[in-house]
Amino acid sequence: MTTAPPAGAGTPAAVVHDVVVPSIGRPSLLALLRSLAAQEGPAPAEVVVVDDRRDVTEDGALEAELLDALGGGGALPWRLRVVRSRGGGPAAARNLGWQVTASPWVAFLDDDVLLPAGWSRGLAADLAAAGPDVGGSQGRLDVPLPAGRRPTDWERGTKGLETAAWATADMAYRRAALEAVAGFDERFPRAYREDADVALRVRRAGWRLVRGSRTTTHPVRPADPWVSLRVQAGNRDDATMRALHGPRWREVAEVPRGRLRWHVATCAAAALGLAGAVAGRPRLAAAGVAGWAALTADFARRRIAPGPRTAAEVRAMLATSVAIPPAALRHRLVGTRRVRGGLPSWPPPVEAVLFDRDGTLVHDVPYNGDPALVAPVDGAAEVVAALRRAGVLVGVVSNQSGVARGLLTRAQVDAVNAAVDRAVGPFATWQVCPHGPEDGCRCRKPGPGMVEAAAAALGVPPAACAVVGDIGADVGAARAAGARSVLVPTPVTRRREVEDAPLVADDLAGAVRLLLPGVL
């Protein structure tokens, strides 16, 4: 559905912006933040680093490390905040980043770029020049290559970013445009094509995208000899782009055509040679092998000739030129099979709402083991009943560390749950974690275990679930499982938890209205 740009979106207030940097912990992140802190000119209201590492267990560690390296928060011209997307991928990380900010514009930067002097002034000028119909402004990328020698294949590939359209290495989007298209499509799991996809959808929603005057430096990251083989996984995402945007998607997205057709021809020649050998037809086998050899040699030549031609580079190019065609074809076939099986919708409809128990459905009584003390919060029973009438599944996910601490028995927890079920429910699933924080279990929120178990019990994917709770652990569990969340703060909710939540409501009814307009 096309959404017209809002009236007045090009007012001077639209120059106010935030910066969002998805990161997987690269050392280059600190260099980027230092280059941003050194800028003269209009500063962002806030810089949000989205830590997308799945293997990090300590919240707040990266923020403390960065602030210490940058000289403390008081030394920065903007507020630095780190939130965690827990391995959801670049699309999910960017979505979390823009959802927890508030400024009219969001500038997305990759964690491996550097900002030359004048970047902030250039961004401010680009945003000020954006008319009310402009939904996004792209920065110009400069990829410096080593002096004194020819660039490697990997370096030349990175250099191609200079002409890439709408690359999120430096791309500012108007918040209203992101809201109109529900942000980045999280069906793209890699840092590949998710930027082209969102650009297409923003333009189809009625906005223009423009190229700004600011310049960003994108150094070439060090890479091992097999990097060109690994990036062939992007052929899966090309299949998704074709399914979503049609056979002419490259043209409308301004994406150059790749070598897939040549890779298919190379694989076909190899298959012909193998078939001839198996069938005992030597001429057919020889023709197939000759065709494969000629195509492979041409591919290797095209990659070796413009490069440094060192022994290591030539070896890498020969090996990967043999391996890339079948890898590219395999990834494309996997992607095609996936889309033919039916892509899930984006954003997925909410099919199940999972509630925290204490402080959300019922007033919090610490380590409550007495069913008589169960007191539902105002409107809880009505909200749950409305969801059930609308055909939405409902469940509960509750940490109960009192069991591990010896303050409660599991029988007492079950008795209290039964009282909640009678007063507010019934609920289709109850998931309880009886472990303590030191147990390191997967089920304790903010871990994803209970959300995943509830989704399995209800027969829906985690992405079709939403978690409603009163503290950051509820939001974290939803993020870790790939579900949505709404925070309903209480007096015990910390301010930082409210700031880091993508959606915040005053009460349960407000939470349901955010997730499912029309149910209440």
C-alpha cells in the first residue's frame, strides 16, 4: 500500500537526527566512533550501537568499554547507547536501532567506515536540502586502495561500493519513511540485499531517494583467501529479491547483473563431462570437460589479470574460480526452493501474545507462593479475553528464581499460576523457568528459551509471537527469540529499560493496541 509523505516533513526540525551503527564487535567500531566524535558541526542527538553478537552474555559491557575508550560520556558531543539484538542479523539490528531512537532522521553507518572531516556538516546540509518527499539520502563512499600495487580481487570488489545504490554503509532515512514500510525486511539474514530491498519499498511508498554530497571513507577489511567463496551465499538473497520484486528487480534497484548465468554454464559443462564419462561416451565427456575448463580459465583470468599477480593471490584465484560456480548455483537453488515453498510475510502477523506474570498480569508480590495474594492488574482479564475472542493465542512466560533460591517450591508456583489462570486466563501455555541467574540456563529471561518453547507449544513461529512485560528481561527474551515486544513500565522498571524498548505502552490495553489495532 502506498503511503503519501506527511505534510511538513521537510521543516528545519527534520535536520535533527540520530546515528545507528549495527556491529558484530569489529575493532573498527571504536575508530568510527572516534571519527564521529571529532566532527565539527551539527552533532546527532544520540548514537546507538546495536551489538548483534549472539555469544555475548554480559549486558552493558560493550557500552562501558566504548565509553572508557572515548574518554567518558561527558567528553562526547552526543549520547552513546548500546543495545543488543542478539544475533538477529543486520536487518534486525537496524530495525532495533531506529525503533529505540526518536529523531525525525536516522543515519545508518556500518561499523567499518570512517568519517572524514566535514562529514557532519555534509549530512546536515543533505538533510536540510531534502524536500518533504525525500525519504532517504545516501552518502558517497570512498574506498581507498593500497598504493604501489594493483588491488586484489577482494579489494576491487569492495571498491564497487563506490557506485552501489542505497548502501547502508552511509544511508540516512526519514523516520516516517521507515515507519511506512515497517523498516528493514528481516527475511534477509545477511548483510546483502536488505539495503536494496528497503530502498525499493520506500520508493514504492511514495518517497524519493537522493544522493547527498557528504563523503564517507570505507576502508577495505582484511580478508582470508576464501572470502569470495563465502559471499556466494548472497545468491540466496537474490532469489528472495526476485520473489519479492519481480524478474526486473536488478534494473529497478540499480543493481548490476552478476555472473550467475556464466556459473550455470560452467556447472552445466561439468555435468555434461561427468555424464559422458559415466555413459562411456568419451567425445561427450571431452566436450564437457573442455567447456568447463575454458569457462573456468576465463573466469580465473578475469580475476587474476587486474590484480597484483602474487603467488598467493594467483593460488587463491585459481582455487576459488573452480569452487565459486557450483557454490553460487547451489546457493541460488536453495534460495529458489525456499521462496517457492512460500516466504513468510513481513512483518509477520501477531498470532500469539505471551505475557510476563508478576508486574504485568498480576501485581508483583516477591516470591509469592500463596494463591490468595494473586491480584490482577486493572483490565488484565478484559485484555486477555479480547485477544481470545479475536483468535489470538495467549500464554505466560515467567521467571521464578525463588525455586532455585529455596524460597518457593514448584508446587507453590503451580498453585499461584492456577490462581492467575482462574482470575485472568485461561492461557494456552504456561512456561516457567525455575532457575537462578547463576545457573546459565537458556530458558531464564532474557534468554529465548521460554519464548521458543511457548511458540512451539502453540504451533506458531517465534516471529509471530509478541512478549508483553514490565522489565528489560522481557524485551530481551523477545529479541533473542526473534519475537516482538512491548514494555509496560511499572515503578520498578528502570529508566534505561524504557529507553531501550522498541515499543512502550502505558497499560496492557495500550500494548495490545500497538500490536493488534482493532482488537480493543
